[in-house]
Amino acid sequence: MKVRIYTSAALADAASPALPLWQVAPTRDSSGHLLTDFMMLIPRLRTRPPLEIERASRDIQAVLALHRDVVFADLNLKLNLLWVSLRPRPGAISELVAAIRLRIPEARLVAHYVDPR
């Protein structure tokens, strides 16, 4: 699993431009199978003290490390967004989102709206 999560030491570098996510995030696993992904918004994360940002980063990394389906993760402090790419499995996204929200309750899944009708 490749994880790009910024710690307090990297906060100074967070302002410098990085490669766009579409150039970094994988679309297929090592076997060539398509990956799925999701995004979570963590409101005001970048405005927190560096120790709180580092704690949140470590919490996210601990959750992701427990799931073998995760292939890539990126925490973008400038946008307060977490991107996760994983092997598709029924319920995998729900499990990960719930586990992340247990540690970071303010994190919100970004999804499109589906009319229930």
C-alpha cells in the first residue's frame, strides 16, 4: 500500500505544488484489476495545531493498515481531503468509512446524491 499522508514535519512542504492526484493515484492493482476509490472531507483539518494533524494522520494510517484491500491513500491538507483507492469488495468502502469516523468523527464521505425515488 502506498500512503501519502503528511505529518507535522511535512506541513511546510504542503504549500508547495505536488503532482495532481490523477497522475499519482493508481487505477489498477498489480494484477491489472480495476480499483475503486472514495473521498472524505475532514473539515478544518489544516487549521488545527500540528500535533492534532499528526494524530489524525496516524489514526487514518492505522485504520488503512488494517485493511488489505487498500492500495493507495492521500491526505491533502490544503483541501482537507482524504482519497483512498482500494480493491473492490462489497462493503469495503462502508467498513473503511465507519472505521475512520470512529477515530475522526468529523470526517464526512463525499458522494453524489441519489434520488431515493
